[in-house]
Amino acid sequence: MIGFAIFTYPFDQNAFSQYLDQQVIRQFQKESTAKNDAELAAIQAKMIAENEEKQVEADILAKELAAAEALLANDTSGSATDTSQDFFVKHTLGILTIPAINGEMPVYDRGTEIFLKKGAALLNGSSLPVGGKSTHAVIMAHRGMPEAELFSKLPQVKEGDLFFIDINGETLAYEVDQINIIEPTDIDDLLIVPDEDYVTLMTCTPYMVNSHRYLVRGMRTDYVDAHAQMKSDVRWKTWLRIIGTVAAILAAAGVVVYLINRQKKEPSKTKKQKNSYVGSTSPIIK
């Protein structure tokens, strides 16, 4: 039983993490839907104003990247500080969907340890992911954590693939136009490019070594009706994985319990058979 628990632990944890992500996403969407157009427009305008200020503060990005290095490079597996779902929803900027790897996760508003253990997070100092010319949002997440997949499969994303960000009642679409590997202190590929609308997804590489940063950059493109189906497919597959994992674990646990009970009964059965032999009399042969 102990061996079974150890074997299934990563699957248990990943399924549980995906389930929690879906709960945060569902509550975030519910609260966003409850806001009227004026409220959403006010939030959007505030974020755009913040992005305009960041265009002249590129040096801040270098400082924030250095501060984030220890969090990205180090193994942060394990439980984060116990915090309510409302806390995470409050700090959720939007939802990131990556169809190529069936990934969907909340994007939190700051790159601190507690958020990086739960999902993706905005690199402090980069643009807020609301789109617009001369913006460059950098969204980072771990790979290789046993309890959460997050960006573990990011290297499977190819140029031309799409990813989406839901924020302030809108869905922004980005097409991957550049994939690069950089030194941890290199910020050239993370800076704002005048008149361009970029979002870069960042994680560590090589796997479990974490000496460099893996970048997948997307350029803003039009969001069309067909993209909605792509997003819906990702969510459906996510729930299918969660349900499938739970069902498989329960089935396997049932088999283990059955085998243990069977093993317990067999010695008792053997003992009864022996006792019956001892108590019986031998037939008289004439």
C-alpha cells in the first residue's frame, strides 16, 4: 500500500493542482462576468495607463528579473502557505490557455513564491497583459514540479502555434513568432519593442538543471470564432484528465485492497483445511 501511494503521488498531486486551478478560473470568470462594461472599461484603462508608464522604466525589468531568479531556478516543490481560494482569485489577472500543450492556468499579478507554486505569474516590471502597441508582458511559470505541470511541456510549443489570454472581459490571441534560450541575466528579448504587442512565456531550461531561460514569444493576432472552440477543447481535455486520473487511482486502489483482503483470507482457509485433515479418521482397509 505504501509503494502504491508513492507511485501514484505525482498523478494525485497534478490532478489535484489542475482541479484547484479550475476552481480559481471558474470563480474568476464568475466575478468578471458579474462586472458591467463600465467597471471592466475602468480596470482596462487603469492597466493601460500603468503600461504607458512602464515604457520609460525598462531598467526596472532588469532588477525584477534578478529578483525572480531564485524563485524560478530553485526547486519549490511542496505545499504553499495555506491561503484561501478568494485570495488567489483576488490576485488573478487573467487566464492563459495554450492549446498546443492542453494547458490552462490562472495568471497571477506578481511573481512571488506562493503564486509560482500555484500557476503562472507576471514578471514584475513587465507590461500588464492587456495588449496594445508598445507592450511586452512576460508570464513565467515552473516546469518539473511533481505536483503541478504548468510550463513543463512548454518546449513542445512551436512557431505558428497560438495561445490566448482572457482578461477584463476580452480574449487576446497571440501567435508564436520566436523561441529562444537566454542567460538568466539577459533581458534583451524581454524588453518592449516600439509599436509591437508581445507576450513572452518564460520558464527554466534544461529540465531540472535550470541554468538558462526558455522563451516562447507571441505576437498579437486577431481573435476569431474558431479560436473559441480551441479554448473549449483545452478545458474539456483538462477535466477529462482530472476525472480519468481520479478514476484510475480509485480503480487501482480497489485492486490493491482486494488483493490484500484475499491474501488475508488464504492463510485462514489453509489452516481450516489442515485442521480437517487432522480430525479425520483413516479408512480401514481389509
